[in-house]
Amino acid sequence: NPAMMFFNPTFTEIWIVNLGDFGIINNDACSIAILDVNTLTVAATIPAPDYGFGFGSNVVFSQDGAYAFLSSTYSDEIVKIDTTTRQVAETLKLVVANPYYYTSVGPAWLTLSHDGTFLCSTNTFNETVSVVSTGTLAEVHQIHFRDPTTLLHVPNFTFRNNVLLNDDDTIGFI
């Protein structure tokens, strides 16, 4: 079930997020297929049975192309993949702070800062944005979009919402 496709920084590969058995966490069919652009053949497949990809699971690459970052919507993780070894290097489990009605985060669309030092993850299940250091793969801030006094549900993030950053990464729009 291929869902999303992303070019690597040199445009020599297309990384394809395969949903597997959509909506079933820990299914053995989730994977990332890497298509060689010149030969139009699958150069590699990275099995991802421990993750649950969703329609918002996207891939962004570090500026040097050494790492790919992927959002795993159903397992609440951001996955860092070494693009040379094609292995998972690290994962970050995002945690719900003050859940509204879901007890999971549901990271979807990732945005990489212009300087490559952080990611913004639009979290669809708890209407937050996580700011994550790419160097340490640690959440440094979680931005809430609810009235803190009433905890009323204000936004309604979906897998299509993403963060747009201005040129110096000081302002983000969602």
C-alpha cells in the first residue's frame, strides 16, 4: 500500500512510505521502499514492522542527506534512518501532555528547519506541534493549540496540516 513518495536531496532516489495493513499497529507489512530513479527499480526495502505509518507519514532528509526522518503516526514516533546503512538509527516516542480525548499524539507531517537543526511535527491526535532537535532527536517543546483554562478543542489537525517556517525559522505557520 504505497502512500507517500519523497525524493532524496540529490533526486537519485524516491523513498516510498508503504502503509502495510493500514491502521493495524505493529503489522509486518509496513516498509519504506527506495526506488532508484535511473533504473526505475526498487534498490532497497526497509522493513518497518514496529511502526504504524499513516497517510500523514512523510519523509524529510537532513541537509547532507545522511539521515531521513519519518513520522510514524500510529506508534507516536519519529524515526531517524541512516541513509547509507538503510537502518533505523534512533526513534523518539512522543508523549501526550494533558490529553484532550486521545491518549496518543499521532505525529503526521514533518517540516525540517532551513538550517536543519530541528523538525516540527504536526500531531493530529492531540492538536499539538512538537519541536524536535535533529541532533539529539529529543522533543524540546510541544506547542498546544487549546484554551489552557477550559481545555476546549480549538483546532482540528489532519494529516494534511503542516508547519511552514519563515526564512530564518523564527516564525511558523500552520
